[in-house]
Amino acid sequence: MAGDIPLHEQVLVGEQPYESPEAPPGEREGPPPTAVHHYGKRVHIIGSTRPRALQLPTPANVYPDASAVPRELAGKLDRVESLGLAALRLRQSSAYQEAKKQRPRQGQTWNVPGSCTEVAPIDRMGSAKEAALKAGVPWSAFMAGSVSVGLVIVSGPTPELQFSNDELIKVVAEVQNGLSWFPTVGPSAGLSFTYDIQHVRIPTPADPNAADPEVTWRDPAMASLGYAASFNGVIQYIEALRGRFGTRWTYCGFFTKYPLWRYAYASLGGPRVVMQYANDGWGPDNIDRSFAHETAHIFWAPDEYGLSGCGCGGVWGRYGAPNGNCENCAPAGGGVACLMKANSFELCGYTPLQLGFPAPWALMQTDADLSLGNLTGTGRSQVLLRSRAPGEPRAATLRQVTGGAGLEVGWSAFHSLAGGEWPMQTSDVWLDLGDLAGNGRSVSLVQRRSGQPALALVKYAEGIGGPLVSWQVQGEIPGGWRMNTNDAYLALGDIDGDGKTEVLVRSQYSGDRFMGLLRYDPATQGLRAVWIVDNTVPGAPTNDGWRMNVSDAYVAAGNLEGSGGTGLLVRSQYTGDRYLGLIRYDPATLGLRAVWIVKNLIPGGWRMNTSDVYLFAGDLDGDGKAELIVRSLYAGDRYVGVLRYDPATLGIKADGILQNTLPGGWTMSQRDAYLHAGDLDANGRTELFVHTVDTANRHVCLVRYDPNTRRLRAAWIAQDTLPGGAAGWRLNANDAYLLAGDVDNNGQSELIVRSQYPGDRYLGVLRYDAGSGGLGATWITQNVIPGSLEAAAGQLARGAGLHVPPEAVATETQPRPHA
């Protein structure tokens, strides 16, 4: 472990990438230098993520360049550490930098027939890659965070197949130079590379006529390292590196002088790059750019040069971006300069999206949002943002900034969701299901409402830092539910007390009304219809059931009687009358039954009206039972009432009806909007948030239950501006509010507010303020939400600072005779 090496024996040495890009005028310098390359336990190369003079700290063990490292310290380094330092020394030499100025074929297109990700057939890899992606732990889903890089340099039995010591150093230097470029173009990605370097000598002669020239030398090389003599050995090797170094991603690069399919190629999405040292006509001085190009394939970026056969469409990388800079179809004479097209250290606008650099979110008036709940199982809620702009399907999850009060983009998708190749559509409907599988993590449902009806479940995958399609179905849900694009889904909560959420689905199909109960199916990790009825929900012995109607509206009622199971409220106007029903789980049928139905009048004095609006309020009074509220405009007056469980009737009753005014000073308006706000102050009781959308009257208030009057009370009212920061949040008639859940895991709920105000778009986080007893704006952003790196749970985040973190305990199971 790095902690076993005394600090004064560690080498932290600075580099300034020779060909870093020019900074746009006025751009900030960005974060301070961090350790980008790690060789063994001692050698850590510090890089700048912005083109500027590298400002290094001044501890005794930090050196401005490789030549400054004392000889006695360099003499203590092991083979990998020595190679890393020697490679940097070569890169910092005047001869090396002059050679880069005179690069052969500078800027020329990589015009070799065929794509370098398809030229070599891969044996037995597809299922392994698919399994890794499905498990949420792919080898290289997007280019951000820490990466294990295995360099396997293969020498053969004859001089023309062998590498000299200078050539070994040259390979390491070129790889180092190529990978140093990525942090300069993706500074927010927090990139760092940890290396294993193996020089393998095998007795196998070259075979120019081999059916698979890679197998000739690769399989003996992997066997020599103690792994399977097949492509499976490559997978074993890179996974062993990920375990030993504790990195998020892992891949390897093979260098050889044996005959190859092509001088350089890679597998899209990993696990390996293969390169000929001579680098065809490009020469060894261009290995850095060739290796960077192939590494971009490892992280899902496609080719852009014409002879690759590329097209400008497709779905590529973390954000599902198209390949709009393909030379064959891009505008402006074949597109702009880019590493994926030519021998150039430049990027077009599409490649960063394909690589998956952390992306900010530009707020739009068409954005829609949804609380996603506790995706990661850490107690922190996340928020989904979706763009409804025509032709631009995008999605992003927002999470709390580490150590801050604001939000940042932890994951984004553009055009498609990972895992099941789900092309997003603006008409898709998302629903937070809560804990569907009973594992403490929220799952979301995505419904396709155009074309062929389809359904998908998305769960959080640590490997990609966001939602991944874990299950999808078209046409029919297992168990016999034939889907329809007008199906309506509702997360019921835990209706039977088994710790898992159930889902209600309803539809009018061929003139009939259908209802189904969906449960999690561990066999498929998806949904299964376990109960289906048509036209009538069976009733308890005292009623004939609920006759379904197209006007029915359903509300998940929560744990009304404190028994641990949730109920379902349904209301309808049927043959001129108003009906209200309570539906519960029926253990006899494993489905649902109507246990209570009333007509026109709710016990306790509430006369039902077609304008009634019902809302799940949560536990308003802290007695462990859920309450509902009902609001109505009736005969010109405004009413609001609290609905509770009534054990005498096994139904609900109205308890506490108010007319026109809430005590505390809130005059009810026809334009009031109520929102279940959760437990804002962690006192075990939920609050309601009310805002009016009257353009001439901008007010908001918090509504609490008053145990003295057993009614609601306006506990806090704000007008025009919510306090917070320099100027606070100026209320606007078009503000949209969302219950975000507990985004910071402090036991208190937060609210999100969005608005378009004087042409700009704003988003803010509202938190409870104990001083005022109300809400304050603790964070506000304008137009753009910043993107950031989300570290994978349980994995080291290399490069977070100059202090090198301790390495993970080795978990590899294969011997490493060349360590």
C-alpha cells in the first residue's frame, strides 16, 4: 500500500502536456493540478488540467520535472516506477519535444479502409461485455474518474520481434503523452491513470499467414502472465488490475512487432487496444495520438474518417450522441478537425459527449422534472430532468454537490438510455416506483406512449453513475396484460406489507375498462401482472364492487390506518352522481377489492363536487397514519378538508373542513396549488406547500396540521421573494415546484423550484429555515446546472488531490510472475 512508503520516498513530479489546447478567452483556470499518472507506489505525475504555467506546491518530495528527482531516490524505484519516471524524462527532453513539432503526417486523416473497431474479429467477448454492462460494472462506460491501464509489450524469439530498453521507454512515454491530453480537454472528468507494465517474452515465431494474427502472440502472452490463453485471459487480467488498484475503469494496451490485422485497433467499449510499434507509415512519434484515438474507442467514441464507413447518425457513448462529425456526411467540407478523424490533438463537439465527459445541463422552458427517490441506497434522493424540446430527447439526474448546498448533474443521456438500447422520446412517461424489489433502492418506470407500446424499468448502475435499463417489454407484460399506449400506471406503495412497492395499471381497451396489479418478478427483474379484472373491481361483502368508468381518478392513499399496508382512493362521476371508494389488497385473490364506497357525501360533512381535488398529504399529525386532503370550489366558495381513516366504517371521513381562509392568514384562491412537501423539519410530520399562480399576487405558504383545532393552519407566508443568498428567489407566476425528497440525507425534505424570469431560466433548492419557520433559497443557478464526476461507491477516486490515497487490498486471483 502507498501508505507503507514513507512520504519522503514518494516522487510527485510535475508535467505540462506539450500540446495542451488553447484556453478560450476569459475562461477560468479551473481546478488545481492533480496526480494524473500513477506508477507503482512511489511515482505520481502531477498534471495541469488547463493550459497555464503549472503551479506546484512545495513539499520536499514534489519536483518540477523528472530531471530534478535525486539519483538516490530514483535508485529505490521498482521496474514500473522507473519506467514511468524514465518516460516522463524522455517527454521533457528537447529532442522529444522537437520531434513532436516535426510529426510525420500532422493533421492527415486516418484514412485506412475499415473501422479500427471492426477490423479484428473478437472471440468469446460479446457475452462477457453484455454481462458487465448489465451488472452496472462495465470495463469502460465513460471517460471520467480513475482508470487502470495495463501495458503488455510482447517480444518474440527473433531480433525483429524484440523490444530494446529504449523502445520500452518510448512506448511508455507515448502512452503517457497521449493519455495526458485527455484531462486538458475534459478537466471536470477527474481523470487519473494507474499503470501495470509487463514486458513478456514468448518463443512463438511470427506467422504472417495466420487466420487470426492476434491469437498467435496474445494467447501465449496471457498464459505467460498466468491467465487463460484466450481472450478470456485478457478480461481476467484487466479485472485483476481494477481490483488491485481500486479504480473505476480498466483496459489494457498490447504493443508488439508481430504481424497484426492492422497497425492499430481496439474493441469498442473495451477491453483492449492493440498496436504495432512501427505504427505503419505514421511512425513511433505518432503512437501517442494513435493510442489516444484507440483509447477513445475503449470509451465508446466512434471513428469519423471517411474510409471507416461512418455515418452521421447512430447512438454513441454515455449520452447516446450521434456521430455528427463523420467525414462522409458532416457539413462544412467534411466537418471539423478531431482526433477521431485525423492525426490531430483536437476534439469536435460530438466526441466529448460520446466519451461521456461530465456534462452540464442547459435549462430550457420545456424541461420536465421528477423526483426519483433513493436511487443509490445511500439515503439521498435524486431528481430527473428531461427535455421536451422536439427532436432533442435528453435526460439528466441531479444530486447534491458533495459538501455543498446546491445540485449538479451526476448523469446525463442524449437520445438513448444505456443497458437496453432504449431510444428516448419526448412523449415517454417516467414514474418513480419507489422500492420495487425491496432492496432499499428506488426504481423508475418508463412508458412508451407512441408507436408500439413498451415499458422499461431503469435502476441506478454504479458503473455508469446513473439510470440503466434493467428490463423492458413490448406488447404484453408477462402474466397477460396486453399493453396499450393509453395505459395509466400508478405506484401504490407497499399494499401488503412485504416491503416492496406494487404498481397499478389501468386501461380502456376495445370499449372495456381493465385494471391490473403488477409486482416485481425476481426471475426476470421486471414486472409481472398477478391480477387482472375488467369493468368491476370486486367488492367486500357489503357492496357490489366498484364499476369502473373512464372518468375514474386514483390516488395512492398511503398507510391510512397504520397497519403497514397502503390503500387506494378512487373517485368518479357516474350517472350524474359522485362516488368515492377505498380499495385495498385482498390476500384471498392476491389482487384488490373495494372495501368502502360512498355517494355524494363523505362522512363528516364533505359534499362531493366534480371540481374536487384530492392529494396524499402524508402523516400530518405524527400518529403513524396517513391523511388525505380534499379541496373544492363549491357555490363560489373555496373549501379544504382533512380526510382520515375511520375504523367504524373501514373507510374515510372528513375531519376539519375550512372555508375561504386558512387560519394563520392565507386567503384561499381558485388558483392555489398544493404540494405534498414531505417532512421539511424532521419532526415526524409532513407539511403542505401552497403557492398561488395569480399573476398579480405572488404568495407561498407552509401549511401544518394544528392539533388544537384538528384543522390545517398556515404556519408561514412569504410574498414576492423567498429569503436566501444575496437577493433570494423572486417569486414568479410561472414557477414550478417539485418535492425533491431528502437530497442531502439529513432527514429533511427539500423542494426544487424552476422558473423562466426575464428571459432566463432559473433553478433553486428550497430548505427549511428554523429561524423563520419557513423556507429559504439555499442555492440558485441561472441557465446552466454544472456537470460533475460521480465517484463509484467502494472504488478509489484517484487524482482527487496531491495526497495519493492508499491502494485497495489486492483481490486478483491469478498469479503475476512478471510483477
